[in-house]
Amino acid sequence: MTKREYAFNIVATFVKINKQMPVKMLTYRSRIQQDDLYSIPISDFFQSAFSVDCVIFGYHEGELKVLLIERGTEPYKNFWALPGDLVYPNEDLNASALRILKDLTSLTHIDVKQVHTFGRVDRHPLGRVITVAYVALVETQDLVPVASSWASKIKWHTLYRLPKLAFDHREILDSSLDDLRKLIKSEPIWTKVLPEKFTLTQLQLLFETVLNKQFDKGNFRKKIRGMKFLKKLNESEKSVAHRPSIYYKFDQPKFNEQKDGDYVFDL
Amino acid sequence: MTKREYAFNIVATFVKINKQMPVKMLTYRSRIQQDDLYSIPISDFFQSAFSVDCVIFGYHEGELKVLLIERGTEPYKNFWALPGDLVYPNEDLNASALRILKDLTSLTHIDVKQVHTFGRVDRHPLGRVITVAYVALVETQDLVPVASSWASKIKWHTLYRLPKLAFDHREILDSSLDDLRKLIKSEPIWTKVLPEKFTLTQLQLLFETVLNKQFDKGNFRKKIRGMKFLKKLNESEKSVAHRPSIYYKFDQPKFNEQKDGDYVFDL
DNA sequence: AATTATTTTTGTACATATTACAATTAGTAT
DNA sequence: ATACTAATTGTAATATGTACAAAAATAATT
């Protein structure tokens, strides 16, 4: 398959699914018809563009995974890749990340955080494309598989046994995992992966999993006591064959107070 | 002046100075002559593009400043702005930041760090432009004013008395100052703004200035003793009317060792 | 009904770090 | 020699971190 055919596939798929031209094609909107695509010299589009790639981490009971899609088109057809898309001309960057997240998982109201922008000249075989990486942390179970714009397959992958990824996505993933670990210490992005009411054991397991590090039970609890934004409830576990855990909940207003005094978790 | 005239100015200036078309114009390179610019409908370029903006902080003896240029062309003509430029098609993002830094200050080998990417739809009046922000910290005195591509004037501005800035540059500046403060605690970006051999008083003043925070002399020194990468020399100040300061120097190899053990300054 | 198993929760003693402040020191200037 | 200044070191009180152990609450077992 020639470079030009690759490019055609990309654009054709995009147009079919989104019923509109991709960003870079808008330039030509007035001049060409959609079925004229072959008549455009490849050098005329995909010269430069920007996209968003989402590194969606999934957490469930001590397991951290990452959501990957299998590409249905060239380039890197049949390779696993991070879900990403071109940014619409009238769409803010953050909105773009939220759209991708929603399309894939049907989740809304999730905190997505911009991390790093990748712009190596040769990172995309068809031309100059810079991409802005976003991270999100969701409950693995909350994924509702949706027939998406890009993906022929979509799957949670364990972090420590990854297939070869398309483009520079491996680099993006590794860098974003570092960023996730920094983020989880200062921002309450973890609140959405635990139930409203959670036990300290659940919280500890979550941090241990994400940070890949063990904590002492007693000392972890001592630290929690110093965090005003974690409120002890008057409820505890039922029907467990041992001393029941007390439930805690996250107190957003209290957190905002403490955050102003540039507080960090530091676990 | 019409929108189209604004756009023409931008492109014309760019071509004049850089003797090549800006990124987005490359598409048309084969079809048009440079003096044909007026014949291109404005909607055909500047629809989407990406740029780099540099937030260059200057430090000198307890004063922190930021380098701004006065724009010579529309839009925002005569406004002060962060130095920035379109990214060349065959130029990495980081290289672009280094080029801008070198053009303005003639400094090389400076650490520039990518921080945040700004992509609000309406951030540029002429079309969709996303911009990647970079920060650098240099010695204010090291600036060699150079007739640059963009600037009619170039000046160090005190951080706490800033003029109204072009585009969303005020937002970029504020956000980047936060990032600088985080960076200086974990990366040795400050080594270039102090002499090779420096006193602890100099070091303390630097951190106090950047972090806008006072430290206790004794306690600051105690912390320094725990940092293996700050080496005490057998030299001290001369001809000062008080007990002379001992010189220290930064030990890069030792720093790399400690960094692997995810060490941070935490001042 | 008493005992056991299990896991949460609290406690404790020791080491290390932080904080605020005071004392000492090594130079120039008078 | 004495005064002066700012660097350097020290100190005592407090707070935080660490490793480990004891106590407590529940269901299951005997």
C-alpha cells in the first residue's frame, strides 16, 4: 500500500464516521467533493495537524490497566494504540479529550488532565502531527464498550505486559504513567474509582497499585487522620468475617481549603 | 484594517524575515508566488496551526523578570507579548523553543522545559492556533539584545507590574510561573543563573525570589548539608567586610544519582 | 456460649526532621 | 585592639516518620 493510499484510508474513514471533513481538510471544503478525495495530492493535506491522545487508566480492586484500541486503518493497521483523534476546528482541547473519553466509555464528568505534548518531526509517518496527551483514571468496570469511530477492537491491557504500540504511543504511555503518579498525589482524581463511601483499606490498595509501592497499614492511617478532607462516617462494613471497616468519604469543600495552602498527599 | 489585511501582514513579515513560507503556507508553495499573497482567500490559511511560546524568566540578584517583546504587526500590534513563533515543518517542538531563545538572547545550552499547551478555540483572532508553552530561567544580564524576527522592542518586565498582554499570554505567563516554581524544586534549572562557584546566601536568595517566600538562614543551610550534589569548596569570598562565605558548586553526577531515588528539593 | 480466625484499628517507642532562635566565628573597617 | 557585619554552627522544643505490637470487632467454628 502506498503512502497515498494510507492517507486516503484515514481521511475516508474519518469522513464516513464523523460526516465531516477532518480539520486539515476544511481548507478544501469549498473546492472539492468528498468523492474527489483521490484527486488531492497527498502533499496537500496532512502536512501539519494536531490531535489529542487519551491515556485512560482503569482501576479495579488492585489492578491498574490502560485502555487501548486496535487500529482498523493504516498506518499501523492492526496495531494497538492509544485512543486519539484530530481536534475539531471549533472544539477546545479539553473538550476533545472529554469527547474521546465519552465515545469510548460513555463516561462523563471525569477529570481529564493535560500532561505533555509530543511533537517529534517524524512521529507520524504521513506528515507533521503533534499530539497533546491527556490522562484520566476510571473504574475498569465502568467501561461500556461502544462501537467507536476508530476502533476495530477495544480492550483493557495490563500495564506490565503490553503489545507493541502504534506511533510513539509507548513513549506517551510511559510518560503519562509518571504524570498520573504525580497527579494522584495532589489532585483527587481517584475519587471516581472508589465508591462514595470507601474503607481505608480500599484507599490504601488504590494508592499502592497506582504508585507501585507498599505502605504500612498503621502509618497510612495516621496520615489519613491529618487529612481534613477525608471524613469518617458513622457506618461500617456488614457481614465480614472480621472486624468491620469504617467507611470514609471525600469532602470536596474541605479539600479546596487545604489545597490553597499548597497541600500535597506525599505518600 | 480588515481581518484579511491582518493576516497578510503576518505572513508577509514572516516571509520577509525568514525567507520561507510559514508552516501553513507550505501547502500552497507549489502553486503560488510570494507576491500573490493577496489572491489567497483568508479562509485558506491560518485555519489551524501550532506555535511555541517561550516564557523566559530572568533572574539577577534577587529580582525575577520575564522577557517580553512588543509586537510590530497585527493582531495586537503594539501590545507586549511572550516571544513565540510558528514551528517549522521539519523542526522538533523543543528545537523550536531553543531557536526562539537563541534568537532573542543568543544563549545556547539552556534547559527549556515544556509545560502546558493552550488551545482555546478563540485564543487567536485569526483562526485556530494552539500553542505549546516552554519555560526557561536565565541570568538577566546574559541577555544580548538582538534584532529579532518578531520584536520591535524587547524588554525585561518586573513580574508584579505587567502591562496588558496580547492574546491569552497573561494566562500562559501565570500558569508558567506556577510551573517554574514546581520545576525549580526538582530540576537543577537554576544552575545557569548562578556563577559556577556560588555562596549559600546567593542560593537562598535565588530560591526566595523565585518561590516568593522567606527561609530561615540556619535551617536552609542544614537542608543543603543533606544534599550530596552541593559540594563545599575550599575557597571563600575575599574582601568582604564580614566573615567570608564559602563557595559551593553543583555536582551533576551526584545529582543524577539522587534523582533516581525520586528526590525533590522540597524547600 | 465460648473459642478461634481474621482483619481493622489504635498505640507506643524510637529515630529523624523541622522550627525558631541564640551563640560563635572570620573576616574588614576604624 | 576593638567594633562591626554577615556567615556559620549549635541547641532545645516540637513535629513527623517508621517499625512493630497490642487491642478490638465481627463471623465462623467448636
